[in-house]
Amino acid sequence: LTRGEMLHLALMSSENRAAHALGRSYPGGLPAFVSAMNATAQRLGMSDTRYVEPTGLSSDNRSSARDLTLLVKAAREVGFFYLVGHGISAADQAAILRATKDFFALPQPAKDAVRMVKSPHFRGYTRAGDELTLGQADWREQFDVMREASAPALTDAARPWRCLEGPNQWPVELPQMKPTVLGWQDQLTELSTGLLRVFAELLGQDPHVLDHTVRQGPFQHLKLLRYVGQEAAPTTQGVGAHKDSGYLTLVLQDVEAGLEVLVDDEWVLARPVPGSFVVNVGELLELASDGYLKATLHRVTSPEPGRERFSCAYFLAAGLDSEVPLLKLPDEMRAQAQGPSSDPHNPLFREVGCNVLKGRLRSHPDVTQAHHAAWAAQV
């Protein structure tokens, strides 16, 4: 990037972050603060940028094609970026990290009482080494939550993914965990669907072009994670190299690093930035854009012995009964789209339910054998 482009990006990032930190106490409130930021942008020569809302997630905000190209470039060539100025309060971020640490601090029998193997819906606690990525054990503890719902009657053989619908498991020792976690999940659903509309615009589409795939409720998936550093650990694989299967992933990191992104055949450490989310493009956006946007390989390495790493990963996907549309890109983008990447060992399906269920069955063989053995041979 040129110096001017770097300064432009820095101003946009600073405006987003500062608006939420200072806007509430600024004389005249947030509208006056945004107005002042617009005036500053004009003085700096940013005549084609106009904000009406500070997070950058409103479709009413306007900027030039040149400005928006920078975000498309990051999503296309790297697939990861930091998101600040997102409107999720520091208090809520601290609360979900505290709930995460409180859960993993429970005695082992209390965590085992809500083990995922007890849930046909793939919800609950997983011990270190029990989840697999590409057939190899991931050395982390985790607690999986999805949309809270009643278990459906599984009478439609053509929709086996409906087994993913159902109630979550909750530890009786932590009665506040459920409202804290579900409230966090709802906030990130709103944030990520707004971000999805921004991506639609960046791809030359109506911002609501993908709304029909989430209108009846997107597939929500939240993981509370603890990576443990131990001398006797059989592997340094916190989680193996993989791509995420949904539209977008938002990761809140604590202070310990470990998340790495593959960029130009090198693993780049995504160090924690206080107050930010690490956002990455998933395979559904790669499918929808015919490969113009790329889902990027990433992994987590285990911390050093005696240390631990906490994070909260939220995954937004289309509704399970949806099919991902192939967007009609502008000519310039279409010329650069080379189709989604293909792995014969992990095929992509436009049927969202098939993709999600495939991933769950492969990642959690104990749950598959306990509840879905008839499908095990198929995956």
C-alpha cells in the first residue's frame, strides 16, 4: 500500500475505535462526534467518504470504490482481518471470557457431566484430544453451544442435519452461564449478519442479497476454548490447520497468542489486540463468490508448558435448510474468480446442512458412534 492508503486505513480504523470509546461523552453525543469525524475526513482530502454511523457496518455509510477495494483486497488475499469499533462493550467481552474461565475451572466431574457425547446435537464439553482435525487430535478443551431449541422429530430422511437442532447442555454449578453465553451469541449474530451485508456490497451486490439464507435463523455455533500447555502433551496441535465452513468467523482472544494464519506459504501469528475480533472468511462466502473471496487455512499452536490460552470463537453460517447462491459478480471480479478451492477429502456442498453435519460427524467420532452410527460409513 502507498503511504496515503495506509494513512486512509489508519484514519478509518481510528475513527471506528474512538467513536465508541468517546462518542457517549462527546459534547452533543454520538451524532456530534460522527459529524466531527466527517469534518476531519474532509479536511484531510477524503471527499468521497461519508459516515452516518461509526462502526462501518451500516449500509447507509458511503465511501469510494477505492476505499472499499482495500477491504476486498484484505478479504481476498489474506482472508483475515481485525475488527474494531464493533459496538460490543468491553464489559460484555470481559463477561464472556470470565464465563469461559469459570467453566474450565470446574472440577473434572462437573465438566464431564455435560460432555458432548451425551448430546445427539453436538453440544457440550469436549476433553483435550477428543476432537479431531484432519484425523489428528486437537489438544484443547472446549464447550460448544448452538441455537437453543427443542429437539425436532427426525422423520425426514432427506434432512438428516436436523439432528443438529436441539437444546444445549449447561452445568448446574454455573446458573449465570446460560444467559451470559446466549446473550453473547445473539450479539455476535447481529454483528456478523451486518458484516455479511457489507461483504455483499463489496462484491457489487445488493446488501441484502444473502438475507434469504439467514432469514429463518442462521446456523449459530459458539465455542468456548481453553488451550493448555503441558510438558507431557502428545502434540503441539491446539487445533490443526483448517478452513471454517460458514460465512464468517469472529474470534475474541484473551492475552495469550497462538492463532496463526497461512499467508504466502508462511504461518503468521495473529497476536491478540485488546477489544478486537479476528474475523475470517469461511467456505460459504468462498462458494457464493465463486472463489473470489478465499477461506484461509489457519491453526492454533499450544501455549508453552505452564501457560493457557482462552478464546471464544463464533461461527455464522446460513440456515441449515439453505443453499448457497452463486452471486453474479461484476465483470472485473468475475474475471479474477477461479472457483472455490476443492479438497477431494473434504468436498464442499452448496447444501448448508450437508456441509455442517459432515464437519460435526468427522470432528467428533465419539458422538457419531454414540448417536449417529448409521451415518459413520458415509463420512
